[in-house]
Amino acid sequence: METASKPEKTRSNKGAVVVIIVLIAVIGALIAGYFVLKDMNTLTTDNVKVTADLNTIMPTGAGKLRRLMVAKGETVAKDQIVAEADNTGYLKSPVSGEIVECDVTQGQMVSPSTVIAVVADTSDIYVQANIEETSIRRVRPGQIVRVRLDAYPGQAFIGVVREIDRITQNAISGNAMSYSTSGTYTKVTQTIPVKIDLRDKINLSGLIGTNATVSIQLD
């Protein structure tokens, strides 16, 4: 009787091993499928910066920059005088905010194409992700976003898509087309700016222009 039971125990042990192997394979397949599905439903990009609406101050005429009363990094109030130039008079800030660009010097000659200063509207700082045109149709306002700011390494913040621009980033910057020296058009993948608001309470002041990475949870 004892010798007859040994093959049965061996078969039973083998059967249990097979069941365990099958279960491990199934669990592994489910986990792999979960991550594949998660990647398919998540759009990640590092073409991202902390920014705000930018306002450029330029003279209306050509002449000498008589006075420059601000510097990069300073905060200004709406209608505060930032400079005085010939044939223009006083130049004022259109909004309250921070001077993020000011590369001119007092006494230099300026024209209507000269940027005296750029003022960032610090009352509305947001995260801007530039999404490729091939993926933009999958993005919509209200989607949840995981945001990683380079200024806060190792931390992740929750955000939400606020707005999708109607034109590409290149069109905004004036580089909408690219031509080779032969005059033929070179196709370039365009990106479209997407505004993202952070839900987590974090002070973004002083972070304008810094880099970030976002993962948008797609529907």
C-alpha cells in the first residue's frame, strides 16, 4: 500500500507545481498588460516649462533710450513706468508682474522692433506642455496630469489640463515653416501648447522658465 501511494503523491506534487507555474504566468501577463494599457493611456513629455502670459514692451518710434528704470527679476505694478525713450515718451508695464527679460542699456539707440522688457503676469503662473500634433487630439481640458518640476526633484504634483491653444508653438514664435536651401518644404512635426494648472498648493513664483515633465492621463 505504501509503495503504491508514492506515485500518487508525486503526481499530486507535479500537478501543484504546474498550477503554481500557470498562476505565476497568468499574474505576470496581467501585470504586463496593466502596464502596457497604462502606457497607452498616458502621454508623457518633457517639452514643458513653468510660464505665465508674457507682455512685451517696445517703443513706438526710433531714438535714444533716455532712462531705464527696471532690471530683470524685479516686480512691477500695472502702469508703472519702466523706461523713457525719444519719440515714444514713457513706456509702462501693461500688467503687474515680474520682469523676465530686459537686455537693453540706458543710452542705447532703440527702434519699434527693440524689446525694452518682457513682463510676466505673475497673477497666473501655469505649466505649459508642448504636445506633438500627432497626439494632441487625445488631450482635452479636465484631464488629470502628474507634474514633476525640475526645481523640486523627487516630487510629483497633481495638475489638470486647463486649455489647449488653437495654433502651434512655431506659429506663435514666428517659425511656422521650414524650407531647405533648394526652396523645398521640409516637414517638421509641430507642437501645440497646452496649459496645465497645479491642484497642489505650491508657490510657482520665481520658477518661470524652469523645466518640468508631465504625464497626462488620457481617457
